Amino acid sequence: MNKKMVTMFALVGACVGLSACATTGDVDALRSRVDALESGVSAAKSDAAAARATANDAVNTANQAMDKANEANARSIDTETKIDRMFKRAMHK
């Protein structure tokens, strides 16, 4: 190798070495950001679980309401049929 290539390799090595170094402060800052993100993810998971539980409760309530509405509709139809029969009997007399 000639002197020019050795100098080039030394310069590239120095640049790579200096640019790749991270200080302890940088690492600590990165750790604190990661911790904050993990905390945020945990909070989001907790909120999602609470929302899922609330949605399930709402679905159950809606299903109960639908059942009662269907039952009331069936009673209404039965009552209407009975009144209609009574009316027809009264008209035949």
C-alpha cells in the first residue's frame, strides 16, 4: 500500500470511530425515552382494555333491550289479535 491509501484508511477509520461513539448522557437520554414510551404503551393497553370492557357492557345492554323490545312487540301483536277477535264477535251479535 502506498502512503496515500494508508492516510485515507486512517482518516476514514477516525471518522467512523468518532461518529459511532455515544456518550453516557446520550445512552441515558435514550433509556429515559424508551422508559417513557413503555409507560405510554402500558397506559394505552390499559385504556384499550377498559374501552373493550365498556363496549362489551354496552353490547350486553343493547341485546337485553332488543330482547325486551321483541317480547313487547309479540305481546302487542297478541293483544291486537285478541281485540280484533272480540270486535268481530261483537259485530256478529
